[in-house]
Amino acid sequence: MVSVKERTFSVIVKPNSSRNEIVGYDKERRAYKVSIAAPADGGKANKELVKFLSKELKRKVRIKSGFTSRKKLLSD
């Protein structure tokens, strides 16, 4: 049986942006910076973040922690 290890990565989200885009990488915080057009209201930005990154990375991602924070831990 093959065991596949889950990959995790951190992102810092900026909601209410003009468009969805991966802005860069913050070395100090060890996190990717991502702008999301959806507002941080009722989980809209979280849903848009997962949808956007899943499409960009061509694999399903999910939020592991940071549901109410700008810094989030995601996994695939």
C-alpha cells in the first residue's frame, strides 16, 4: 500500500481586491500572498480562495486552519 503525504502551505489573503491573483511570496512569514475579489463576509473570500487556487494549481485544495484570519494554512 502506498502512503501519500498531505502537502500544506500558508497564504496571506487580501480580500476585496480588484481581481483574484497570486501576488508573490512573503519570506519572513513563509506564506504566499493572494488577492481575492470577494469580500471577507460570510466566508465568501474563503470560498473564492479555494476555488481560485484549485483552478490555478490544478488540484483540489482546502483550508485546514485560519478560517477567520487573513493568514491561512491550506492543504491538497
